[in-house]
Amino acid sequence: MSLQYCADPSLLHGWQWLSCYLLTPKHQLFYTSFLVVFALLAITAPVVLLLGFAGAMAKRSSFLPLRWFGSIYTSMVRGVPDVIFFLFVPIALDQLVEYARHKIKCPDITAPVYQGSDFIVCAAAKMPTSNADAWVHQLWGFSLAVIAFSIVFGAFAANTIHGALQAVPHNQLETARAYGMSDSQVFRRVHLPQMWTYALPGLSNLWMILVKATPLLFLLGVEDIVYWARELGGAKTSYFEYPHPDWRLWYFLALLVFYLLLTWLSGKFFARLTDKFSVDKSRSKANSIKPTLIGIGR
Amino acid sequence: MSCVQIIADFGLRSIGIGERILPKKDISICEQIVLIGSGMLWNLYFAILAVVLGFFLATALAVARNSNSLLIRKPADWFVFLFRGSPLFIQFFFAYELFSVLPRNGIDIPLVLTTITIDTSWLTKAWLGALIVLFLNTSAYSAEIFYGALRAVPKGDLEAADAYGFSGLTKFRKIIWPTLLRLAWPSYTNEAIFLFHATALVFFSGFPAWRQKGDALYYASYLAEKTYNPFIPYPIAAVYFIAFTLLIILLFNAANKRLNRHLPSNEQRRVRYKPNLVR
């Protein structure tokens, strides 16, 4: 996609130059990288919910080791910055996978994998294999990022869901039991549906945090919007087709506006949803104090 | 090399005291613990200054948001929206670029008799530039918490204050503010913890580490890169962060006790350590 008058950029001026500049192939890659953000959100959000649910169930389990596991999982994000997980989980997973493949594919190599300052596995165990296409490497990197995000935010979600399960009034559950429902029936028919109204404020908060954490993809080496903003914004000498001074400020301003819009729209959406599902409409109107959200994730 | 020697060499490496060259190979566990610990100084520096300074701006912002005047309320609303609605990571990048386009040799402000030159070159350094961003960021988040608490101050308290003849600043200082702090304190504790965690982002965003003087996570990722083994440096950094998180909880709990000292012990609200996701 390119406009006709863009054939020779050096002759262009003003808005014509700008319109051609903004349609260069690299800029089109920049625009598509916004889809990476949405893809990450679309994939992680359901996984996060699922993990959060599993974590909350583990925390409620009557089996002690499982309960410990659930408690450790949900409390780890409270003491340790999420950035550490984002840096640690992808490398650690990468090495664990390669180590496992190394053990399976090359069982006759007995040398330790950590040699001095190297991590050495046999060629067949490399992940992805060295002859794989570039897109496989990209996809593998993105998948590791998705897993890291899911683990961290799953722990936050587990906190929320566990809290919401606790918040369901006891008499509702007792009433259900009095009607002769079994434990699993009480859980499925009363506890779980009632839980959602209590979990909604927390989950909407979690969504905001997830949105605001997406630029951290850049740290994981994914070619996301931050990557392209730095790449395109940097000063271009006359060697380039479209020379310009350092414009990173404007690119980051665009990202700032993009995120403000995204959180603003999400806020509107969740406000509507909360209105619809709020437990007691008259009370929520009278108590017009907005739930103060907390600053995790930033 | 003994561990004591390593502490002498690298204990204050993050602020430029001691050995200049970072360990490159055959890195021992002791070196990792000491180096990451020295990086922690930066995290503490950012967190303490940002929280202490942010506390005052946050109080001002919360009061401004509660103002009847549109001219005072709206700017405060926008400030909070700007910093809470966008990722801190992008704020760092943006601020760094903004500070770098400022003229290198300072801005001259002509006054009547003399000219003041404001040195702008410090702004692109992390110790000031990143601190400003963190300060504004935590102010916005804390202002939201304080504003919520301000709105929740019981009407009866205010009426009683009026009846006793309190007004203006005295009413705020003696009646509103203590109650505001009591109500906000549990959430504010969380905010302090998460701001402390956010300091780990500084050297991964726009602000470069000058002469390899970085924070705990900067050194952890450096060591993970050099040893190609993430399983040692990152857990060390995590342990440091957990330890200081517990310290923050301890300090804020003590403050909470003092704020609620007039209440019988069974009525005092405990600080909740979990993120208050459900409200």
C-alpha cells in the first residue's frame, strides 16, 4: 500500500511527505504490532482466568500440600516484583525445555549442561532448532511471553477469585444446603454464580493491570509497539529515504495516548458491567465512592 | 577471593564505590549476593524518596479533587487519569525522551536583576529523571486512595467539627486528615509496596544505567546473562525484595497502630497485606 506521489520522497514537502512517511513498510509493521498487544490480551485473559480459578481452588482444597501450593502461588506476586518473573520465567522455561530435550534426544552425552558461563545442550535439543524459520523463533518467544504473563496474572486472579468465593454470604450457601443440594451442587448452582458479582471489581482491576503490563513484552524481546517506536523514532540521517531528527518523543506520546484510550474505554465498559451486576443497586448508587483501585502492575 | 573481600569490593558498587569492573567469569554465589544487594540501594533510594515526597502531593491532589471549583478539580482529575491510565513503563520512556530534548546547556530564566540557569542535564540521569516519574506516578495512585478515603470521612465528624467552631485549615488538620489517613492506611500500605516493586523497572526503560551503576534487577539480569543461569541471580533478587517488602509492612503496621491508638485493640483495623482486589 503506497500512494502514487510517494515515488521520490526527496521531492515531497509538508503533509504529502508526512502521509508517505507514515505509510512506509516499516510503519505498516508498526501498526500491525498493535495487534500483538491485542493478541497477547486475547490469549492471556482466558488463561489467566483459568489459572486464577485453579489457584483459588487449590487454596481452598482440603488436601494440605495442594493448599500450600495454592497459598505459595497466590502470595508470591505480593513479595516479588512482576518484572522479575517476566525476566526469569521465559529464560528458565527455555532452559528447562532444552534440558529435557537434551536428556531425551542425546542420552549418551554426560557432560554437565552448565559449563563455566555457558549452557550447552546438543544441537538436536535446541528450541527452536537452529534451522527453523525466523517466524518460529518469534512464535516461540511470544509463547514464552504468554506463559510468563499467565503465571503472574493467574496468581493475581487467584487472589481475586479466592476473595470473591469467601465473600459470598454464608447464609446463601446454608440455604442451598437446607434445600438438600449436595456440596458440588451448592458450588455449581449457588456459590459459583454468586461469586462473579463479588469478583467483578477485582477482575476489572486485573484487566487494567494486564493492559498496562503489555509494553513489558519489549523486555522479552518481542517486536512489539515499544520496539517499533524506538526503532522508527530514532534519528534518521540523509542516508535514509525519509530523514528526520530524533522523533522518539512523538512516538512515545502516541503510545501514551493509545494506552490512555484503551484504559479509558475499558473503564467505561467495566463500569457498565458493574452497574448491571451490582449486588444491591440502591446501595451502590448511594455509596458513590468509586472503588479505589490499587497500583499493582502499573 | 574471600567473601569479606568481595563485600569490600562490590558492596557499594551500585553507587560507584569500590571495584570498577564487574565480575565477568567464574562468578561465585557470594559475588552475586553482594552485587545484587548493592543494587538494592537504588531501589530503596527511589522508593523512599518517591513515597515520602509523593505523600504530600497526593494529599494536595486528593483535596483538589474534592474541591467545588472546576478549575482546581479538573487539573487534578486529569493528572490522576494520566498517570493511572498509562503504563509506568511508557511513562519512563516518554519522560526520558522529553528530558533529552530539553536544551543541553540549561534553561535560562531571566529575573529582574539576574538570570537563573536551570541545569537540565541531570534530568536525563536516572537518579533524578526516574525519581521524578516515580514521584508523580505514586502521587497519582495515592491521590486516588486518599480521595476515596476523603469521601468516606463520616459526615457526623464534619458536622461535629463545624459545631465546635473548627473551620478551614484547622478543621482539615485536626479532624479530616487523621480520619482520612486511618481509612486510607491499609490501601496506602499496598501502594507503598507496589511502588517499591515498580522501582525495578527503572533501568529497563528509557533511563540507562550510567557506568553500570544499576539497581538489584539490573545486576540480576547482568549476572543471568554472564553465567547463563537464571536460577541463581533472580531468586536472590526475589529474596531481597521479599525481605524489604516485609520491612515495609512492619513499618506501615507500626504507623497504623499509632494512627489507631485511641481505639481499643479489638476494634483496630488490621492492615491487610493482600492486594485489595476485591472491594
